[in-house]
Amino acid sequence: MKKSLLWILITLMSISLALTGGLLGCKNKTVTETTAAVTTAAETTAAAETTAAETTAATTKEVVISKIGYSPLTTQMEYFQRVILGMQKTCKENNIELLIDDPQLDLDKQVTGLENLLTSGAQALVICSLDPVAVGSAVDEAHSKKIPVVSHVSTFENADVYVSLKESDWGLMLGTTFGEALKKIAPDMKLKMAVLSADVLGEGLLQRVQGELDGIMKSYPDAKVIARSDAFDEAKALETVETMLQANPDINVIVTCNDPGAYGAISAVESAGKVLNKDIYICTGGDQFKTLDLVEQGKILVSAEAGPEKTGVSLVENAIKLIKGETVPKDVYVDLVPITKDNVKEIRDFKLSFGPMQ
């Protein structure tokens, strides 16, 4: 009996140990599997983070910009010479070569020149078009090569951004300032105006001249335009105003769209024996150095800053953004102010900071 009882106890202990060992084995297996799972998750997370880092690095990889091309109307005008100074300064700061092709106011040369700029490796084109339609083929070719196009002064279809002054506002500012200044001198004058425009250059220049006329009419609502013709270079303006004065000797205000037009008009007025700011008044906008001198001398009542140096800086800055794939506004306007005897020196000093007079 005692032997049987002892045997039973030994058997029970053996079963108990077997069960305990099995449970421990299962527990150890679960821990091992859990640890392995954690390791796998960590590896997956690390791999994901590495992939994300590599993707970010690829996305933010710097684009090397070496060349930007510019086609002005002509480099013979001081305005475009000063635009180029602003562009050159900004290009130099960014280690970029500025390629310039001067069409010299010749449309065929401009079309050919744009092709040359593309062939020379320009990574963006900045164009002041002589004909908004004629430059279309060059714009299309640039876009086919993923090369962005910036329009300047004259607008045209498919440009990626337009950088210049806001023509309508600028003209309105100029015309308003001129009208107010003239009203103090000749409040009862009946204005008979001749207009030297640049309609051929596109919508922007139309808006500029219309803004001037609207501004003048704030002070002189009965003012009348009795002659109008495109003339935006000095020689053409001289010839045009001489003809206008012969046909309309009662013209007493000449509205011009730019500085060179004003210079030609002044020469024609003086050649006709008329006295500036007595017989005939010139409404013009621009900040060429000669214009600043004429404001100081009192030959021009007022003008308005055209900001070629500021514009040159903005043209390059926006071209760089487009090359890098950044989003820019469709229109970028340069902030400008009226010019009177009070601020001529300040404006002249700013312009000289970009380079001397040509």
C-alpha cells in the first residue's frame, strides 16, 4: 500500500513538471516572437525614414543656373542700358552669365536673336517684344525645351510672367501729377493735346497713355486730343511733332509715352520758336538722367520714375524662380514714384549706385 501511494505521488509530480515546462516553453516562444516582430517594425520604420530622406534630398536638389538671355528693344536707349545694369548686378550675385542680343528696333533681328539665345544655352528668356505676335514662335520653342519666358514692357501671349511697371496705374499717376502741377500755373487753359504713343508695342503701352490722359482730365475734364501718332524714339518724335505743329499750331500740351519721345518733342517745340512751359507743356514719364536734369531746370514740370534698375533686378529674380520650378505671380509690378524738384537728387543717387551715366 505504501509503495502504491509513493508511486502515485511520483507520477503526479512528473506530470506537473511536464506541464510547467510546456507552459514555460510556450511563454518563451511568445516573447521571442514578439521581440522579433518589434525588430522587424524598427527595420521597416528605418527603411521608410531613409527612403523619405532620399526623396526629400532629391526634391530639394539645387538647379544649376548658368545663363539667362535678354532681348530688349534696343541697347541704344538709356532705359534699356539701365535695365541691363540691374540684371547684370543680380546675375553677378548669383554667378549667372547674362546673354544679351540687341535687335536694334528691327523685328527680324529680334526673331533671329531669340533663336541665337536659345542655341547659346539660355535657361530663361527675358523679352521686350517689338511685335507681340512675331515672337510667338520663339516662345513656343522655348517652352518645348522647358525654358521659361519673361515678358518685359510689352505684353505677349504665353509668357510665364510679366515684369514691369503697372502701366495703367503708372500713367494715371503721371497724368494726375502733371495735371495738378499745370492747374497751379494755368488754371483756365483749354488743353489741346498731341499724343506720342507706342500702340504697336501692345496693350501695356495703350494702358499707359490712356492712364496719362485720364489723369490729366481729372484737372482738365474738357481737354481734347487733336493729334496722335506712334513715336517713341527721339528722331521719330522730332519729325512727328514738327508735322503736328504745322497742321495744328494751337497744340499746347504734348503727352509722350517715354523719355526719348519727350526729347524729340522738346526739340521740335524749340525749333518752331515756341516757349516750353508757356506756349507748350510736355507731359512725360521716365527717369533717364537727362529727364532728371530737365525737371531740375524746370523745362519739364514733373515726371514719374520708370525704375529700369529695379526692373532689371526683378526680371532676373523671377527668371531664377521659374527655372527652379517655383510658382510666381502672372504679373509682377515694380513700385515707382512721381519725380519733382524735391526728390530728383535722391532718385539720381539711387540710379548711380548701379553704375555711372552712359
